[in-house]
Amino acid sequence: MLAFNNFSKAYHSQVILQIPELTIPAGLHWIKGRNGSGKTTLFKVLAGLLAYKGKITLEPDILLSKETVLHRKYINYGEAEPLYPAFLSGMDLIHLYAQAKRAPKSQVQELTETFQADLFLNKPVSTYSSGMQKKLSLILAFTGKPKIILLDEPLITLDEQTVQLMYKLILEYQQHHGVSFLISSHQDICMPQLPFTATWLVQNKTLTPSQ
């Protein structure tokens, strides 16, 4: 699915992550690591939000640094603590994403109904609680026809009912649409509903399989 070759990410010459060579196969993956270990940096790189050195290939042959349109089409990102323009409504953002991702209206309607977001999406984002913003970030993450969805700390600020709805969507997208998932967490959490393909650790400035 994703192949790293001589990858590195640094801020002001300070290396945050280095991955000499690594392949993450298709499937459902749990990315673990302490706060500050580099999980969010990794996700933002994969989402196309941060520049980096080296190569990341979306298999079989899409080089992310060269195919920027396909990069953003095929990899969706749900942020840990989303921050959206306060003056826009959630529906404004959804319509923007849907247009960019070429998502059908039926998918948008289904996602908003699934997350029971109809009651607040037409209001300005400035009025949203953290839970509402998280629901909006999930709707955006599932919009379109991605090959990979990145969910950064998806359980924070969500009530149990919404968590169960998210689990159901993850399984549906993986089993019926072939979407792979990278799901991050800084703590050991119980997700028995999700049959993870593998668990990975972000530590010592790199990404390795968990033993």
C-alpha cells in the first residue's frame, strides 16, 4: 500500500522522523506512540500537508511528491483536534470537500445522517463543541473514494454512540470498498470491533512494526 524509501522529516534541521525503507501493506493499521513521538507529523506528511525528503509511494506506482492531485484524491485525513475557519458552516466545508473529491450527493447525505450532524452543520463552525468538530472531521475524512483514510486519535471527544457508528463505517469502507486505514493513538485502547492487520510503533524518531 505505502512504501517509504529514504524518508525523513525535519523542523529547522531537527529530525523528527526517519524511515530508511518500509512497506505498509493494505489493511487496517494501528499506529501507536507517545504524545510528541511524531504520529501527527507522519499523518500530516501522508495527507500532503507537510513537505519531506525521500520517497513515499502509493502502490503500485504513484509517487506522492510528483502526483499531488492523485495524492489528495486518494488519501483522506481526519485530524485529532480539527480547527476550521470560524465563519464557515460545516456544510460549506463539506460541499467544498465533496466538490474536490468528486463525491456524490448521496454519499454526503448518508454521512451526515450517519453521524447525526444535520442539526448543526448549517451553523457557523465557531458555535461547534469539540464533539461537533470531531464529527465534521470524520464526515470529511470519509468523503469521496479514497484508497487510504488517516484517522488521528479518532476516539477523543466522541460519545460512545458515535464511536460505534465510526467502527461500522470503517469496516464497511474496508470490506466493501477496499479502503485501508491508519488509525493513531497515544494510549492502549480497546477496539475489539476492528480486526487490525498490524500494529506499528512511532518511537525513537522512526516507524517500526510492533513486536
